[in-house]
Amino acid sequence: MPILRINEPVYPLPSIQTQKAKKLDEEKLKKACMDFEAIFIQQLLKSMRQAVPKGGLLGEGPGMEIYQSLFDQELSKSLASRGRLGLGGMIYRQKIQQEERKLLSPIELKAFDRGRGIVSRGAEE
């Protein structure tokens, strides 16, 4: 049985693979948030196009709706990747905060909430 030194941590330190997995999960979360923002923008564009009268310079052709849909899809991806709307970033930050809160003990959570100006129900001050 190995003898523990005083300064040696008792808990296991996170391995490099665990850190990579966490980083990978954050990258997946960023992509999912950006994709959600792109879908939201695409729906906005679709609604705006429905409000505009049909016709115009290009007229109506058999492939016009498909072309318009593909164009809107690429435009929405481009706009979402730039983050101008900010919806994906807000969702990402909210989800990261939720995950951080899960890791805190009840005492740390109370101090964390106080630091952010949040008062929980039943809190006596």
C-alpha cells in the first residue's frame, strides 16, 4: 500500500483524454448552438420571403423555390457563423453556466449566485 505525502492530492487528477473529451464536447456544443442559430435565421428568411409578393425580375420558374431555399440555407449558415445575431452565443454561454453550476457544492453554489446577484428562494440574509 503506497504512503500518501501531505501535499499529494487524494482525488484523481483529470487525464489528458478526459480534458480532450471535455474540449470535444464544448466544440460539439458550439457547433450545435451555431446550427440552431442558422435554422432560426433560415426560418426568418422563409417568413420574410412569404411576405413579399411573387414575381419580379426573375419571375416564377420550376426550380425557383428550390434555388431560393438553398440560397436561404447557405445565407443563414453564413450569418450564423459570423455571430451577428448572437442567439447561438447566448445559448452556448447559458449551457456552459448550467454545466458549471452542476459541479459546485451547495455552499459554493450559494456564493456563486450571490456574486452574480441571484437570490434563491428561502435564502435568509
